[in-house]
Amino acid sequence: MKTTASPQVAARRDPLEPMQPTEEPGTGEGEEIDRRALIAETAYFIAEGRGFTPGGDVEDWLAAENSIDLALSRPAVR
């Protein structure tokens, strides 16, 4: 019988903690940053943190945008 490996699940992180970029600007090293995907994931975790109550999706998205934009504007820590 052939078994398949289950997909890895990403570790949870604090949704309000800024994420560090995976690429040093101008170096071409690391993975390309997908800003929209980072915002969507962060907004999801913010919504999860408030129990997915209706009516907060726009605020969640805007908070996620601020968090990601702040993280991407910081120099990468080495």
C-alpha cells in the first residue's frame, strides 16, 4: 500500500506581529514576496483571533495591510 505524506502545516504566529521580508531589497536572494498573500493570511489570523464575528472584515484587512507594509519597509535582520 502506498502512503502519501500529509502537507506541512505552517506554524501559527501572532497576526499583529510584523512579518520579516524573505528577500533583501536589491539582492535578488530569497523568495519573492507576495504582499497580497501575506496580507490575506494576516487578515485571516486577525479574524480568527476575534472569533470570525461578522462585520470586521474591512478592519481586519486594513490592520493586516498596515502590519505587512510596516514589516516590508524594515530592513531585513541578519
